[in-house]
Amino acid sequence: MDQLKQLFYEKSQNLSKEIKEILAEHGTKIVDDVQLSQVYGGMRDITSMLWEPSLLDSEQGIRFRGFSIPELREKLPRAANGKEPLPEGLFWLMLTGVLPTKDQVKWLTENWNRRANVPEHVFKTIDALPIDTHPMTQLSVGVMAMQNTSVFAQRYSSGMQKTEYWDATYEDTMNLVARLPRVAAYIFRRVYRKEDHVLPDISLDWGANFAHMLGFEDEGFKEYMRLFLTIHADHEGGNASAHTTHLVGSTLSDPYLSYSAALNALAGPLHGLANQEVVRWIQKMVETLGTTKPTREQIGEYVKSTIAGGRVVPGYGHAVLRKPDPRYMAQKQFCEDNIPDSDLVKIVWKIFDVVPPILSSLGKVKNPWPNVDAHSGAVLIHYGLKEYNFYTVIFGISRALGVLAAQCWSRALGLPLERPKSVTTEWVKEFLAKSEAPAEEGK
Ligand code: CMX
């Protein structure tokens, strides 16, 4: 058994035992109430699922196994001469709960490089799609095409025991994460670089190799890619892409099927697609205003016209967060340190000055602050990755780390099929009639 698998096995066995004890003693304790407005309101804030890799606090933002993003940037191993964390280290942390050493991260990079071979039929499947198919759809199809190699699916059909599910899920997770950058880069070069593909360089780490296969050799871009792939990896379990993985996986669909479904959720404009929408929105603004250096007043008028047109301001607001997103702040800091003079980045910062008071003045927006998607496009454009339809793919590659680490945990802990209760409005009316009826006399 490899060293990461061994550590994960020990940790998950221990937690499994602990959970059994907790449930035996406290299983009937009430952890939450549910209001009718939550039933109609997208199940916001209802505590109802388990997700080990990370936890979101509405004020402080995301913590991965207790570590904030600034702490991860400080404590996770980095590339030689690099300042940003290696996403491999975050995967190790999410899977085991333990910060890895430099050697352990090196081992993981090498292990993924050995697993990264993508079967030829996957490229042929992608090539069969019309070139104007959205890159997120191409990625989802590419992942589905790899499903015939699922260790979980093969072992399940040969009668695998429940106690082995975690092992097969771990193998699929490691293979899939290892292959993803190659598949995504293939899509990028197919669509935007006339099929001039770039072969992997196995001397590089996971993030830098992805940048290399996309065709970007700038060290600054490689550093940003490491940061990007780290901060987008997980946002606890209730967000649409994570929850989709969890739900689909709970039927014992293998990691390829579950993660492909997650990509389809991430491809929605209220979720991951917002990062491309932000850039489209800014470019339209620059075009409309006729300047690359708009004033705060001009931006304010443009924001108001977006809202008056019945559209949301992309990159702002969040279902859980109630403060500026630490993932936005990490990117802001990266830009202050590395590219403070980019016109586009300066626009992003001015938008941050202007949008929150306008959204607050509407009186209905619960969080007027920027989220992760408000910043990334400007940085990618600065480094020359201008094809914004590809941005959500990069988000998706990062998201694999969190949702697949969580899937390993779900199978190791033996979590069951997910099946919440739904009701009809007819049921609600009857429920209200009963609860509002006066108590019968004498009772
Ligand atoms: N611009 C304009 N209006 C907004 C808004 C924004 N950025 N954010 C919220 N609102 C509106 C909502 O549309 C809703 O209006 P109605 O009551 O008329 O339908 C009202 O404010 C209340 O919404 P909320 O409770 O504050 O926010 P939700 O939890 O319902 O939605 C989110 C959260 C992210 C979908 C929403 O803020 C939004 O649409 N933001 C823009 C898209 C975006 O950036 N998405 C990326 C999120 C991060 C990610 O998952 O990647």
C-alpha cells in the first residue's frame, strides 16, 4: 500500500470508529430546525450533510482542515523558488487531515505523473465534438469517456466487498486527478491553438505542468496556476458542484460519473461559470464606456444599468459568505505583489470599491462583497490566457481535488444513499391548516 493510501486508511478507520461512538451516544440530538422559507429557498443553511475536507464560516471564509487560505500560503510546501502553495499539498491535507512534508508532496507529484497517461480513445471522443462545444461540456464528456477505466466500477462488478469501496475510490481519485490537466489542456489547444498540442513535462509539478501543457511557460503564470488550483479546490459540501459529487457518489456511481456530474453543476452561471461572465461583463463595460481606465462614477453607472436590466452583477454575492471572499483577497494580494500595474486588475479593484454599496442599497442582497470569481479572469488575461470560455475548466480541475478527496471519505465512512424528503405545496397548505387550527376544546 502506498504511503498516502496507508495514512488515509489509518485516519479513516479511526474516524469511522469515533463516528459510531458519537452516533451511539448522541444520534438523536437535534442539530437544526427547518423553516418553510428554507424549503422554498434552496435549502440554505440547513445542517444536513457530512464533508470532511473543509468547513465554511460565513464571516471568516473557507478553512481546509482548520487552515485558512493565508495559513495555507504560509505552511504548505512550495515549488523551488516559488512562493505559492503546491495544490498537491492541499490534496494531501484534505485527504488525511495532516500537513504534508516537502518530501511527501514530491512523492505525490511523482505518483500523479506516473498515473497521468490518458487513453487514446478519450482524445478521439473529444475530437468528435463540434469545435464550438463549450470547453466545460468537452471536459465533462472527456471525463465520462475515461469511465471505462474505473477501478471502482470494475471491482464492483466482480463482487467487491463494502469494506473495499474506499480503496477502489482512492485508486480512481488518484488516476483521475493525475489525468485531468492533460485532458483540459488538450481541449484548450484543440479549440484555441489549432490542435497544436503540448506534451507533458514530468519534471514539473501538477500545476506547472498544467500551465506548460496549456502553452504558458512564464514563471508568474505557473505560480498563479498553483495558487488558483489551491484556492478553488473546495468550499465545504453544500455548494452545487460538491453536493452533486456527493449525491451521485452516494448511489455508488464511481468517481468518474460523480465528478463529471459535478462539472455540469459548476458550468452554471450562478456557480463556476461566473468567472467567465465577470470578464465578459467587464469587457462589455470597457467597450460601452470607450475607455480602459474607467472612473468609479462611470463604473457605478454601468453597475446600476446591469441591475436595472434585470441581471446580476457577476462575481458578487454568495449563498453563505457575508464578507469579502478570502479567495478573492488572496488573488488581490498576488496581484499587488506581482502585477500591480495591469489596467484590467485595476478595474477589478475599482469595481470592489463601487459595487458593495450599490448592492447593499437594493436592500435584498445578503452579501454585497466579491466572491472568488470576481478576480481570476483579470489575472489570466494579464498572463495571456484571454479565452474566457475556458476559465471554468480551470476551476473544475481544481475542484476535483476537494470533491474527490471527500468521495474517498464518504466511501471509507460507509455513508449511505442520500435521499432527503421533499413535499408539495398541497402538503404545505395542509400542514399550515393543521398547525393553525385552534386546539380542540377539552384537550
Ligand atoms: N447582483 C444583483 N443581484 C444580486 C446579486 C448580484 N451579484 N447577488 C444576489 N442578488 C439578488 C438575488 O438575485 C436575489 O434577488 P431576487 O430576490 O429578486 O431573486 C436577492 O439578491 C437575494 O439573493 P441572496 O440571498 O443574496 O443570494 P443567493 O444566495 O440567492 O444567491 C448567488 C447567491 C451567488 C447565486 C448570487 O449572489 C448571484 O447570483 N451572484 C452573481 C453570480 C456569481 O457571482 N456566482 C458565483 C458564486 C461563487 C461560485 O459559486 O463560484
